[in-house]
Amino acid sequence: MKKSDSLAFERILKLRKELEEHNRRYYVENKPSISDFDYDILMNELITLEKRYPQFSSVVSPSVVVGSDVQSQNAVNQFVQVAHKFPMLSISNTYDKAELALFDERVRKALQHNVNYACELKIDGTAICLTYIDGRLIRAVTRGDGANGDDVTRNILKINSIPKVLSGSGFPHEFEVRGEIFMPWKSFDELNLKREENEEELFANPRNAASGSLKLLDSEEIAKRGLQALFYHILYDQELDYTSHWKLLESARTWGLPTSPYITLCESIEQVYDFLDLWDVERTGLPYPTDGVVIKVDNLLDQKILGNTSKSPRWATAYKFKPEQALSRVISVDFQVGRTGAVTPVANLEPVLLSGTTVKRATLHNLDQIRALDLHINDMVYVEKGGEIIPKITAVDLSRRDSIIFPVAFPHNCPDCGTPLVREESEAKHYCPNQFGCPTQIKAKFIHFCGRKAMDILAGEATIDQLYEKGYISVLSDLYKLTEEQLLSLQGWKERAADRFLQSIEKSKNAPFSKVLFAIGIRFVGEITAKTLARYFGNIDGIISATKEELLQVEEVGEKLADSVMAYFKEPSNLLLISDLKRLGINLEEKRSEESLSDKLAGFNIVISGVFTISRDEIKSMIEANSGKSVSSVASTTSYLLTGENPGPSKLQKAKQLGVPIISEEEFMDIIR
Ligand code: IVH
């Protein structure tokens, strides 16, 4: 092989490997590590090389194969796989108008006539395919690998704007409609804010949040995520009179299917350019994320003639917008101490408009980030909206650097209590270790404890500030010892406010155990984990005395979380707090639900694996209702491995090795009957 050929081959292999890894992160984990823009650059390089060196092309190259959102073989897939009737293709894309001109040329040459293009915004969410028969929603399936997707019907039913039954007339007897499930910026910000408060991992962007939400096992949670849908493609195999994609979408709107109002029919590629220029600016004011414009040949017969390649239709292409950025000046940098003591540098900026909101602050994450940017006060910086609640600084514009700049100095001591900061080797952040003495951390713990999702006590930041400054509260249980007299001594407090506060304190004693567990602020124990732990162990003593191994048995509990729970209950002052709360009448045990049907499974630990005729959630509830426990991994303490279709091979093997009985869904039903 010539040297240049072998170099090209090496590069091709490297690019394929990298792109496959990025596909996995994007589609399966919903945690991309590079921007779409950088991904597209890699993909374009691969496509160019494969064109130039056709001898190295491959039918399984990521340039040919559609990325897949189907859970990997190893993970237990909770969703039933469904084959798409019509493959769900991807779409070619470009950032370059000259390439659009080539697309237009190819289209007109193949058809031998001019065409109208339907231009639509490319919504940055996750694709869904719905099937309607006789106007009723039958099924909802994700794109998957384009050929097979996950059946997420149960979850889709929770999205209000998607019609379960169509209105009007003229829809095909059976048809598929494809569209995008997306999360508006506002819902995304709220979700990440909640996750940040709960110390849960943040979603990198609304697209990942939308697709992550669609794959949730708890469909009730989906209803709370503010997901929306817009539909853009209708497929059927009947003979119907529709000849225009644009008109077909207009009809779909009359059937009750949400479609984008921003769709324009263009008679030439120049008109397409005008649409692109308009929306590159206007999109910043939209309440949801868009990453480009999809340009489609409007005539349905023309679409058929042009056909598809194995990966994408020849009658459509996408023009993508570069990521939205704003340029602003750094005025100063604050160092914020959080509930857990983590110190986050936050830059104060000259106000600037970005993705529809005025940005005044941007996160800098940690010291490494400041160093990597070589950031100075007075620098002009680029800001982008990522997954964070506040935007992030992505680069410094060195060409605009003033002569008057000052390096950003990271503090050695806690900006609040002065304790020397520490940084664990494995962590990127600095921490103030003074968790029981640092006022900011203590006050933040109270605010979290009183939160609506926690004990729902009527005390905001200002009240906590006053109570703390006056020395009335220092540990959480002090809230329950406050007197009316003390409350009336607070600035602006009258009897009515004090009474309402005391009532909310009394009421909080009845909060479910899971809320108390969430409220006490164990690191990494968010709302959902608290519920799981409360249900599994039943009371606080069960959790306090649990070994790490026992904790790891609980579904969704990993090393980090188990270590954190262990560390929390090792701390004498935390144990003191718990006994104080117990004495004060706070609810520290899970009330057995009335649904508890029997004790038939009391003392049984059951692992479930595979696909069942009912949802896994329902199976789990049945186990719990019969006093059993559903655990995540097979161990010697496992009573049964309950298997549906396609159980995980590693679980099967482990059960066989350890002699754990393997039972079917039918056998399980017999046991509880
Ligand atoms: S048409 C066969 N129209 O972008 C044509 N796609 O990268 C199917 N998307 O998988 C796609 N907005 O998830 C089309 N107005 C729009 C769209 C759109 C967003 C997504 C869709 C598709 C991806 C292509």
C-alpha cells in the first residue's frame, strides 16, 4: 500500500472509532462530550476521505449507518423493540450555502424541472414515530437504529399536546407521523435547576433532556417534564390525493397534530437563503431550541422519484446554524459556596442577549477551567448556553484584550468562613470542609430542608438568614423548637406570619419519610433516590445500619451514592440530628401502603430482567405490594431471578452459578396469586 493510502486508512479507522464512541454517548447515554458542530466536522472529514479513497469504504461506517438510541445489549432494555414499517432515516446536513446550491442543482437535474422547497425549522429534540389507525394513537416508537426503535407509547401518552384521538377528517386509515419531542428552554432550565438542587447530574442540553425523559421508566415523572411535540412528516401506503408535503402538514394541523407555524414554501434556492438568514437571527427569540432549517422538495411525487440513499432521503437536506454565542466583558468573578461546600467560580458579565434571555453571569466551573481559558478580569469572552443553569464561557477573544487586565485569583480560603479550601485528587472542585461551621453551607442546608419538595416549611432565604443571624437555628432540628416569641422578633413579622410558619412546621411532621430523607441533604440523594431508599429499607434505622453491600443491592444505587450514605451516617452529629428529629415526632418510617396485599414475598429479594407482558414498574409494585423487595443485581442473597423475554445474559449466568432459582412471569403470578 502507498504511504499516503495507509495514512488515509489509518485516519479513516480512527475517525470511525471516534464517531462511533460519540454516537454512543449522544444516542445511548444522552451525554455528548463534543458539540454537534465539532461532531459534524469529524463526520465531514470521514465522508471526504471515504469518497477520495473508495477502496476503504465500508457498509458499517458511521457515515453510512444511522446512530442508534436503542439501549445497548448489555443494559437491560426496559422497552419492547419494534420494527419500523418505513425506515427512519437521518438527513444530510451542511453549514455552507454553496453546498445547498449543489443540492438544488442535483435535485433539478434529476427531476428535469424546477421545484418548490418547503423550509422548516429543525427542532433540536429527539425523533418520534406515531402510528394512528382510524384516527386513534396506537403506538409511539423512537428512531432507534432507523430499522428498529423502542416502544415508548406509555410515556408518549403523558404528553398532553399529542392527540390520542384525531379530529376532523381526511386522514389515512392507517398512517405514521414523525416529529420531534423537545423540551422548551424554560422547562429545561427548571429541570436542571431541580437536578442541581438535588445534586443529580445535569443534562447537557434540551435535546438530551428530551430523549433522556422519553426513556424514563416512571411515566408519571414524564408528565412533569414539560415535553412538547411538533410533527413534520407523514407516511402511508394508501393511494390518496395529497400531492404537496406542505398541504399535507396543513391538513395534519386540522386533525389536531401540532405542526410548526414557521414553515414556508420557497420557489427558488434564493428564497431558501432568505429563510435561512431570517431564522439564523429570529431563532434566538424562540422558546425552544433549533439547530437549523430542513429543506424539503415539496411535491410528494418528486420525493418518490428522488428516493433515498441507505442513510438519508435525496429530497431533503438540513442547513445547520453555528452554535449560538454572545460576546461580553468580564467585570468580576465571584466564588460561590454551595450546600455541600463546593466552591464554584461565577463570572459577572456586562449584560448581553443570548438564546432569548439577558445573560449577566456565566459559570467557570473550577480552577482548571479558569486556567485553561487563561481568563483575566476585563477580558472579552464568548458565552454559550449549555446544560448549566447559567451559561458558560467557552473562549476569550484575545484580539480584544485590553492593556488593563487583572488575573483571576482563585481563593485559598473559603470566601465565607475563611477555612482553607481542599481539593480531593479525584475531584475537579475545591471544597470548604467546614460543613458544620460555614454559615453559607449551614444556611443552604436549611433552605434545602424547607424546600417545597422537601419538608415544605414556609421559610425562604431571607427568613433563614434572620433566624440564623439571631442564633435561633444552627442544626436542622432547631426549626422545630422555634417559639412564637422568637418569630415575632424577626424584622417585619406579625402574628399572622408567625402562625402560618408554625402551622407549616407542624404539618411538616407528617411529611412522608422519603421527603425527610431527601430534606436532610445527604450528598447525591435526590428526590427519586430518597423514595427508592425509603421504600426499600422502610425506616431510618434500616438505612443507618445498612452495609455498603446492602445499599448496592438497591436498584439505581451505585458506589458513589452508597459511599455518601455510609459517610453521612458515620458522622456523630448527623446521628444526633436523626435522634433529635425522631424525638420531635418527625416521620422516619415509610407508612405501609394500603395496597399491600399480602406477606407472601416477605423476606424475598427478587431481581427482574427482560421484557414482561406488563411494565417493569408494575412488576415491581406487585413485588412490593406482597411485601417483597426488588433488587438490582443477582447475589447469594437473591431469592429469585424473575425473567421475561430476552433476560440479561450476565444475570442469567450469575443466577445459575449461585443456584438462584429462575422463575418466569407466569410462575411469579402463581406465587402471588
Ligand atoms: S425531516 C426523512 N423535518 O432532524 C426526513 N427532521 O438530522 C426526516 N428534525 O431525524 C426528517 N426538525 O429528528 C425533519 N422539520 C424537521 C425536523 C427534523 C428536526 C430532526 C429529525 C431527524 C433529524 C435529522
